[in-house]
Amino acid sequence: MKGQRKLFLALVVVALLVSWGCSQNAKSPASSSSSESASIKPFLGRWDLTIKTPTGDRGSWLEISEKQGQAEGLMLGFGGHAVPTDKVQVKDGTIVVFPRKDLFGEGTEFTGKLIGEQLVGTATNPKGVNWQWTGQRAPSLERTGTPKWGKPIRLFNGRNLDGWRLRNPVPTAVWSVRHGAMVKTAKSSDIITTSKFEDFKLHVEFKCDDSCNSGVYLRGRYEVQIAEPTDEIPPNLSLGAIYGFIAPNPAAKVRLGKWQSYDITLVGRTVTVVLDGQTIIDHREIPGITGGALDSDEAAPGPIYLQGGEHGQVAFRNIVITPALQQS
């Protein structure tokens, strides 16, 4: 009997140990997931990136989110529009972002750490890229109250390009004034106002010939697209879109060879776009800068710029801005 009792007690102990081990194993993934979630939390949100390249500082943008305990990213290159990252890893206070290869080249990794409220890091790839970069939390740009509007300012006088400068003043820049319109006949430079603005209402008329591709950049950072929608080009990359972020509703169409108009209101990061008298974007928040932005300093005033780096002929006229008065 004593032997049987000892055997029984031994079996009970083994069973308890097995049960405890299974319980610990069952808890381990949840515990690990919780730990990963805690490590991701400081990096969550939108970041305005400044990347130091051999040709100067370039703006970019990154949004980090969390799904089922895993970090995910949405990232903007120097051109194009924001796209999901291939992978994001967070470990021991370090974040590593793996962008899609079409953004910065295959094998590029953005590695960074939080120093205070700023992200600081290095971008590297097998082809020898070694860029320093920083990230500031994107400002909310929230406004209170209703803006009061100042006097309209005519940005283009219809006679010459006074008040404008070329982004890349090279011999191939082909902007001119014809019949009271600012015209680009081929791939050229972007053209930018010498004045900067914060909140405003903007009226601009444009005419596309052939298959032009252009855009109007607000504060030099957010592109309102000018391009014909096709089966290959989705609405959020077509006429009236905030490029890559907000599609027009209803969808808009280019009237080739005809004058069309935008009436755009930008207050903080809230935008309304009216095309030919019809509202196609109504009080929508712009998440971040779009490809081709002059910089990523979203809190600062910026110019109006007209995209000239794509093929095709486009003309602009009657460019009038009405700034909001600063509230005391």
C-alpha cells in the first residue's frame, strides 16, 4: 500500500508539473505580444522625416501603426505617394523600417531611435547609401474658430513670371507667358511662388493639352493632382485628388484643351477642393506630405508651386490667393 501511495503521489506531482508547464507555455505568446505592443507604442503615429542626402535635405513621411501586436508602416519616398512598407521591426528601443524597393532602392533599411521626442537614425542599403535622417511628430495643425479672410492677392500678373522662381533653374526649363497664361510646353522645372502662405483660399485655372501630368502644391507640400484618370491610374492619383491620400468624390475628368478651375481652401490640414464649381473633396484631413514636397516642415507656411517635371503641355492663369488673417 505504501508503494502504491508513493506512486500515486509521484503521478500527482508529475501531472501538476505538466499542467503548470502547459499553462506557462500558453501564457508565453500573450506575454510576448504584450511586451512587443509596449515596445511599439512610443513609435506610433505620423512622422515628418528629413533625410540628409548628398544633394541636400529631402522631405519624407512615415506612419507607424499596430495590428495584432505587430508594427506596420506607411511610407513616402521622394516622389510618388505613400505606400505600405515591406516590414517594420521594433526591439530594444530601436525601430527598423524596410521600405518598398521602389522608394529608396532594394535593401534599404531605416534604423532609428527616439531621442526625446525626435526620431534619429540612419538609412543604408547595399549600394552604399548612408544617409542620416530625423523625424518630428507631425503636427495636428488643428484650428479653432472660423477663419477671417484677408484681401485677394493675384499671384500671376498675366504678363511675366515676376513673383515666381524655378525649382531647378536649368536651360531646359520651358515656362513662358502666352496670351495671359503661364505655359509649360514640355518636361521642365517646377515653378514656385516667392511668397509663402499658411491658411488660404486659392483660385487657379488650368488647361491640359494632350496627356499632361501636373499638379498644384499647397504650401509646397500637398499636391492637388492634374491628370486624366485611366484604367491604370486609380482615382486617388487622378484629377482632383490629394495625391495618393484622398480621391475626389465624384470622380473628375480632364477636359483636354479646355480651361478648368480649382477653388481650394486649406485650413490647417483640412482641405476642400471645388472643380469647375462642383465640390469633389469636402473638409477632409490631409494625413501628410505628398511626393515632390519641398520639405516636410508641415507647421511652417509654404509657397504655391506648379508641377513642371512631367511630360505634356499645361497652362495656368487667374491664380489668386486669399490668405486667412492671423487671429490675435
